[in-house]
Amino acid sequence: EREITFEVTGDCRILGVDNGHYQSVQSYQSNTIITSQGRALLIIQANRAADNVSIRAVSGDLTSSLVPIEVKKT
């Protein structure tokens, strides 16, 4: 299991993180989570002015590619 920190940029907020394990006592209100069987979940909410959001996951010396998300207004 690894600790993952999510870096989020753009006009949005992190609603929570989770790893899917029923016995997890980690805070949902964080940008960091310890994986369970390699699983981690990040939930974000775009604000009204958001156009684009980018997310990167960092764990020790490993860094993911930047993941861009286009926010569409309805």
C-alpha cells in the first residue's frame, strides 16, 4: 500500500478521497490517501467559473502525468 497525494489545479474543490476498504479510518476531507489493494478515489467539484481542471497523483518518487479535465457548463 502506498500513500498518494493528489495535486488539483483549476477552479474546483476536493470533495473527498477514499480507498474502498470498509475498515478505513482515514479522513475523507483530504488530498492524501493510503491505497487499499492499489485503489484510490478522488472526488472533485468544479466551481461555476471553472473551464479546465488538472489533476496529478504523487506517491514518493512516482508522479503521474497531468490529467486535464474539460469542464462543460450546462
